[in-house]
Amino acid sequence: MNKNKKAVPQTIIAGVKPDDELSTDAKLLGEKLQKVLAQAGFGSRRMMEEWIAAGRVSVNGEPATLGMRVVEGDLVKAERRTIRVGEREQVARVLLYHKPEGEIVSRDDPENRASVFDKLPKLRGQKWIAIGRLDFNTSGLLIFTTSGELANRLMHPRFEVEREYAVRVQGKMTEAQMDQALKQGVELEDGLVKFEKLLDEGGEGFNHWYRVMLKEGRNRVVRRTFDALGLPVSRLMRVRFGIINLPPRLKRGMTAELGEGEVAQVLDWVGITADSGEVVLDSQAPRQSVQAQSEKTMTGRHTAVAARGARRSNPISAKKSKTGVKR
């Protein structure tokens, strides 16, 4: 039962970056505990560090400490779940949800408002992790996964994963405002923001629609940018996150789970591949052949592959279907 086995303390390995593939010698020293927990779907690495510091994690029956490494065979317990390091992990699952307005992206709300997590299918031995957030009054695409590593890859700022939104504002942008948002940037209290793409989608009367794409996920960044330009947002909807689009047939409040082929496609795009049950990371991913992809998406010429439960004509074809993973 490995009761007397101690997890290996953290050591400094010269020349090895946190996300780089470990050398043979480094593997003998084990994996960082927070990384193992994240890959097992407990939560993000940052959240796991907080759990460890709070004494909510044990290794081989002993309280875990920050910086600890674990090796194959170690028994790790967090909350009500126990895993053995080195055992083949369950296949990552990815779920799409069309969030309506009036729901929060949190499991704990003092005001007891409706939560997106109330609508998700129940899991045994795993946990849904939200990839990014949408505020209470924002609708659109929310992605959930059981893979902490996938969540980290899609959310970490250094990977600059694209987010695309449909925005309705009160008023119409001038040419100077559009130029500022795209080139000079708009100064907010937490720094400068620039849109990567900005398209005028037209409108009637006082309301006007725009399609916006940016590569960051600061809190309420789209709303705050338009507010700073004197154009209050009256409706905001996320329509794409990375290579995943909001499926046209996915109605508000509904979920759709990606099939194994689509999950593999997403994992490959972010640089996570399965090799003999081990996770291999590419520190340069996601691969952004995005200029061509995002230009197609911004003009509505994107393609998709099918989700689990959807009838597939040819999942490798370039036709639109019921899911939102772009080919």
C-alpha cells in the first residue's frame, strides 16, 4: 500500500522549464503534485497549490506540502477522491454549454443565483472544470473539461488563445474609435487592450452590432473597453473560444459533449498528446495557424466536426455540423 513511501521533495533541475518534457533523470524524481492533480481533473494548478497550502491534500497518508513531487505508486488524496500516481488516467471529456444570461459560472454564490454547474451532467470520480468565465449578463459558449491540463492550456495568458464575441452596443463606433481599438488600444484601469479583429455587423436604430476578437480573458474586458469608448454594451455573446465555435443548433441552456475524435483534435491543437498513457506537452502550443482560421471565422466561413450523439456524415469533411470544433 506504499504507506511508508515518501513523496520526493522538489529539486531544481537546471535548464528545464515547467511545461517542458521532462528528461529521463527528472522523471525518476517524479512529477509536481499540483500538476498531477490538475491532470487528474481536480482543478487548475493554481487551485491545487491553494489546496495543498490549506492542508486539503495528502500523499501516502501524510499531509502534502508545496513543492512536493510524487512518483509512480504514490497514493494521493484530495477532498473525497483518491488516485494512484502512474495509473492510466480516464480519457479527457469536453462539454460545450450555451450559457443564457442570468447564470453565474461558480459553484458557490452567496446570493444563491442560478449556476451553470446545475445544468451539467453528473460525473463519478471526476469534476467539470470551466474553461474561462462569462459574467452574469453575458451569454454564449462555455467550455467544460475533466482535464486540468487542457483547461490550463486554453486559459493561460501566455498561449494567447482567441476569444470571439458578438457585441451589441448603444450607438455606433466612429472610424477613429475603430482605429483606436485595433491599433493604438484603449486604456483601462488594469492596462491597455487592443482588439485583434473588429467587424461592423450593422444594426437598426440606436443599437449596433460588432464582431470582436481578442487573445485575452481579463474580467469583463469587452464591456469595459466599449464603456471606455462611450458605447455601453446592451448584449454580449461569446461565439468562439480557440478552435471551438458555438454550434448553431445548440440552444440556450443546452449542452453537447464532444466525441473522442473531436476531443483528440482539441488536445492535439493545444499540444497535449497521449503516448502510452502518458501526457506529452508541447510548450509552444496552441498552434496558431489562426490567421487563416480566424479570418474565416470572423467572416462566417468556419467549418466544424460532429459532437457525441450527433449523426455524422463524415467527421473528417469540411462541412458544418452540430458541434463547433473547427477543422
